[in-house]
Amino acid sequence: MMPTISEEPNNEALRIAESLEAISNAINKQADKLRAEPTKLEPALNVLHKTTQSGKIVITGVGKSYLISQKLAATMTSIGTRAISLHATDAVHGDLGIIERGDCLLALSYSGETREVIRVCEIIRGWGDCCVVGMGRSRESPLGAICDAWIECPVDEELSTNVCAPTISSSLMLAMGDAIAVLLMQKRRFGPLDFARNHPGGFLGKTSRE
């Protein structure tokens, strides 16, 4: 039997366009908040920048947040900031050994209630020699309460009203992380020649050497 072909493909494209617009609106709203309250982000940025002088940024999360942490760690590493991704579950089963004195733990949890992430942050805070920065919906959360600094990324809703899968919230957190990564790159005066050294392969490697 031939598969059913939608009789209204234009409507499907419009729905996707509306979803993209919703994501864009959330990012623009975040940008407006930062312009209105530029000092609100300073504590987190100061901690992260100070860490880059001698330590590394360890980004942790579970689920979709862990996948975001992998992308952000890869981006930071390629543009001059030492960073690694650490799954919060693996952390408490031996992988905490990767964290050293002077590192910063960047904990991702949109809800701020992810038990595994909170547990890792509690342990690191107990060590007393590493700062903890959180990123999520609200500082007024269990995770926010134990962080040294907070990166607030609230959204009004996700793309689906029926299934609360992370969509707009995960896009915003990824966008914020990328923006912060580029800021750290600029503060370190990391330039094209540095990038060519870190990224010799592929199309980007080729164009960075031209």
C-alpha cells in the first residue's frame, strides 16, 4: 500500500516555521532581559572567566542537558577554553576524579530539580576548592540555592503543549552556552591562527588556514 501523502504540505511547513519563530522569540526575549539587567549575569561570567586562567570548565547534566554539555564543551575546547563534559550519574561513580582544584562546575538543569545534578554540585561545594555555576529556569530552585552563581534561562512554554519535551528551553540553553563560549574566546584574545591550530581538519581547518 502506498503511504498516505499529506494533502496540505504547506500547512506543515507553516507549523515548522511557527516553531522556529517561537524558538527565535525566546532567544530574543532573553537578549532583551540581558540588555535590561546587564549586571545580573556578571557573577557567573566572572567565575567562568577566572577559571579559564588556570583551570577548566566541567559541564555536567543528564538527559538532554548532558547532550547540550557535550556540544558546549566541544565548542569551548575548539575556541580556546579548556572544557569537558561530565555525565552527572557517571560523576558519582568515579568520574569526579577529572575535576581538579581551581576548576569550575557548570551545572545544567532547566528545572533546577534534577537530583543527580544537585548531588554532584553538593559534593563539589563540599570540597571547597571549586566554584559551581548553574544554568536553568530560575535561581529559586534546589539547584540554584547551592550554586555560587546562576545563569537564568526561563521560557514561557515548550513547542508542544501536550508533551513537555525540552525544545525551546534546550535551544535557549544551547544558545546561551554558545554566546558565553564566544565571549570567553574574545576575552582570551583567541584568534584565527589559534583556531587553525586546534582545528586542522575538514572544511573549517582548510578555510582557517587560507
